[in-house]
Amino acid sequence: MPVINSLAERKDELTEWRRELHQHPEICYEEVWTSDFIAAKLDSFGIEVHRGMGKTGVVGVIRGRGDSDRAIGLRADIDALPMQELNEFAHASKIPNRMHACGHDGHTTMLLGAAQHLAETRNFDGTVYVIFQPAEEGGGGGRAMIEDGLFREFDMQTVWGMHNMPHMDMGSAGVHDGVCMANADQFDMTITGRGGHAAQPHLCIDPIPCGAAIVQSLQTIVSRRVGPVDSAVVSVTIFQAGTAKNVIADTVRIAGTARSFLKDTRTLLREAIHEITETMAKTYNCSIEMDWTHGYPATVNHAAEAERAAQIMGGVIGSDNVDRDIEPMLAGEDFSYMLEEKPGCYIWLGSGPAPADGMLHNARYDFNDEMLPVGASYWVQLAESELAR
């Protein structure tokens, strides 16, 4: 079954919702306006609404015809990013340093559109939980909702997620068997030496050469310790030192990320980074403090659910347009916590081609509204298939 006619006919209305959400971006756990917007829409559709799970999360309960105890969860992320939008169109962000630069406004709208249709037709036997999750962008909102009882209060057998991809052509999709996104950990270290006059380095303990040596050595972890057929990346993204040209700094701050697909590789990266930093600190007579943050675990699809997701999406856009051999990404995603608790699948929905400055997390990105009926149709047909009468 292709795009559902009634959803295609509602494209303009869906676009209005999406653009209103785009104008009111809110970041991790601050999604109060967004949650109010979602709850009001669900209530207007006659859907039972639950709020406050994961602080600003919203769950809608849609019961089908019949008395089956089967249930599924459909999840959309709702938060924005702390960045200044550079777009100048009418629906650009109204909030300084806040922007929907990852398409969560579109994800929210697609699930709202599906919820409206499912509430009107109820052409399924069981229960559909529509999960609007806060704080995906680094806040672990998926985990927070689980800790607040998402799967205890709403007993679903499977859970499903989706993300737009502007580097993939519109009308295409990617569905992985197994891992689709990475473990994403963070490190933040402070190297302490002894500062002084730049003309008297022999009286100082300069932490900058130590920091430079650490950065260089970290790049050998993946090339020399990780197996060639495995995938990992260590990225130093912050190197901060000094305040004046004629002063040797007391400290250097180095921070970045370590990403991998496998649990053993995740452990290897952490241990190797600790080993290198401690060794270099001793070599350069510096001291070092390291903070390690375990980020999101790898996002791993379940095989049976991935197959069913591919079949359903193939029915919407054509099976030839669903890539089952797509490469995983080393980005992180907190839907991973839900997939650790329940079987399910996370798919990528093409929304491009977008210009180079229109990719995810770019200040000129905007969600492709042509995809709204497509994503909503996928959600509806997935629910009706999983809970067939």
C-alpha cells in the first residue's frame, strides 16, 4: 500500500504543524511548549494522553477495535539543538540560540499525523502507544522515560523509531539488520603543569607539549589497536590552553568523543585513552584528571522487526527503494535504550537531496515537508500490520 490518500490530502495541515513546531524549538527537558502542543493535538483527536514521563515526555494511548492485549510503541523525538538558526524563511526559529536542526519537528509531526489517522480509523486489534520523547540530543530522554516506567505502565511488545536523512534521496529508506548507530562516549581531561613566563620555559612545566603528544597518540588507537574490519573513531574536539602570548599556561583542557559499534571495542577505546593520557602525563612531568562519560549505547535493530519494517516501508515507497545493506553511522541515538528493553527497529527515511549546508545539525537545515505523509503512512501501516485484526 503506498502513501495513504487521506494523509496526502492533509499534507498542508501537517506542514502547518511542523512549521509551528519549528518556530518554537526547545532543548533537553525544556520542551514545555512542545509538550503542550503535542498533548493538545492528541486530545483533540480523542486520544488518551499521559504526561510527565521523562519530565516533558508525552504518551498517547490509541485502542483499536477488538480486545487483543497486543501493543506496540511508536516513538518520535521532540527536542531541538542549542544553536542559532541562519535560515530567513517565515517559519524560522523565534527563539534565540535554539533550532530544530535535526528534524525532530518533522518526526513529531509525522507521528501526530499517524496518531490522528489511527484514532479516526482504529483499523487494528490491540493498542498503539505513540511516544513523544524529550532530550534525545545528549540528554538521554529515552532512558529517562524508561526509568519513569514507560514499559511498566505501557505494556508493549515491540518499539519502533525513525529518523530523516537529508543525504539520502527522498523516496528512499535504509533498514539495518543489527547495529545501525554507535556507542558514543565522551572524555574531558585537564592536564596540569606549572605556568610562567614564555621567556623562561626552563622554570615551568609546560602542559601544551604534553597535550599535543596526547592528541597525536590518541590517533593511533583506531589505526593500531582496533581490528581493521571493526569500526571506531576517536575525535578530539576541544583543545584549550593559555590566555596570553607571553605566558606559559598552567593547564590544558582536551575533550572529545570515542565511538564504536562493539562492546569490546568500546572498552578498548576507554582503556587505551586512559593509558595514553597517564603515560604522557608522567613523561612530561604533568598531572592529569580525566572525566569519562558513558554516552548512548549502540543502536541495534532486532532481525525479525527489521525485516518487517523493511517490508512495510517497501509497501509505501517501493521495495527497490529500501536499502537493506546500508552502512551504519557512528553517530549516537538514545532510542538504543528502548531497543535494549524491547524488540524493535529504527529506520532511516530519505529526505534529500539537500544542499551541503542543509544537512543535519547545520544552521541552514530544514525538514523536507514532502516527507510528512510518507513517514505518517509508514507509521499507520506498521501499526495496522503488527496489530492486524
